[in-house]
Amino acid sequence: MMRRNQGLLLGAWLIAIASLFSACGNRNSMSPEELQHKLDSVKAIEIREKLEAQGINLQSSDNPVKQFFDSLEIQPLPVSYTEDYVRYLPDFKPVPDEIVKYLSFEGHHPKAVALPESLGARMILLAADETNEKDRYSIYIYSLDDEYLPVDKLCLYALEDENDEFSIETEELVQYFSITSDYEIHLIDFSKQANKTRTEEVYYLDPARKFVLQKSEIVE
């Protein structure tokens, strides 16, 4: 009788082991599509948690760029070039990788700050570390459409080309920019040697949210 009970216990144990291996076999036989779906789900959770840490909740909105825009500090106008401004970028906020792809923005360590709305037009200043060196940023102004996606952009300040640094014939110019409270954008090249303005361009934003050149002047 004892031997029979032992046989029954052994049979039950073998059945349990077989079931366990069968379950493992089913798990290991997951199709590539199912595996990719699970990986995508994990990645989506990671992205959502990263954005939520920055105040962007994807579950409460289907437009993460709008939420990012709403989370930015607002740069009061007028604003103009200073060495400290282009170096320290006060109130600029890092742009998450998940938002960069929507903005079609190039460069390293991008940062952004919003500008006050004007006649329904939304604009931001975006800074890019184009040389991948610390504290060396170029600055662009972007206009956005109703879905908060880029319509047009204009370079306000670009890093000097260090390849021309020792060229005798190259005139050393300082790039200045200013944005008035009426959104008139002035771009000025100032000559250090002559201590005067060499060129000045004035842009405005048209109803299509494009930056249009209004005036271009070469100062003799």
C-alpha cells in the first residue's frame, strides 16, 4: 500500500514537472511580434515616467509638445543679446529627447524658453550646443502652428567659425540680436575693428507665421 502511495506521489510530481516545463516552453516560444510589443510597452512606460517627471503627462493630453510648451518659462520682451545671455541662457529649460523629434531640431543639449503670445502666434527660443562643447550655444527663434509644431525658424545668434580665427583678412564681427515687444527682430553684425554696425536685417512674423525679411542694410 505504501509503495502504491509512493507511486502515485511520484506520478503527480512528474506531471507537475512536465506542466512546468510545458509552461516555460510556451513562454520561450513567444513570437518576435509579441516580444517586440512587450519591449515597446516597457519603453513607452519609461518615456512616460521621464516626461511626467518634467511635468508632461501624456495620459492627460494627446499633444506632448503643447504640454512641454506650457511648462516653459516665459521670456519677457524686449530681449537682446548680451554675453551673459547667450552663455548662461537664463530660464531656458532642457528639451527632452522625446520632444526634440517633434521639433525637428538639430544640435546637442537643446534648451528652450517660451515667448509671450502675439495675435495667436506662439514662439519659442531654442538653443543648441552645435559644437558639443559646454557653454557654446547657437540660438534660434521658432514659430509654432496650432498643433505646436514648427512652422518656421530664424537663427538669432550663431557661434563664430573658429577656423577663421587666425585669418588676417577676416574682420572680427560680433553678432547682436534684439526682439522688440512688437516682435520686430533685428539681426546686427557689429565690427570690433571699426567700432560700428556693418549690416542690419529686420524681420517680422507674417500671418502665415513665417519670418519675413523687411529690411536689409549694409552700413558703409
